[in-house]
Amino acid sequence: MEKNKNMMALDDDALNMITGGGTAEAEAYLEELMQKYGCERYNLYPNMTKEEYEKYVKLYNS
């Protein structure tokens, strides 16, 4: 498939503005948790509680 050189891929923030949500809330929640636990995203999961993880999944899927 030929690429259209006049078009540019949207980043997540731009895509969320068009679609009205998406993963923006889930990403914001992850940022909040990273601040809470003082860690980076790659090592956040071991610090999260079951409830926090379930909330993240629910936000991501909505």
C-alpha cells in the first residue's frame, strides 16, 4: 500500500481530541500512580494494587 505523503500520523493526544476520550484517562491515571509510587511506567505494575490495576483496565477499555 502506498503511503500518502501529505498525511501525518496523529499522536495519542491529538487522536483523543478527535475521538473524545480513548486512552487519555487511562494514561492520566498511570501518571498519577507513577507519582504516588515514585517510579517509572516500566516498573509500575509490581507496585499497583489489584484495585488500581482493575481501574486502569476499566479506563483503558472505556
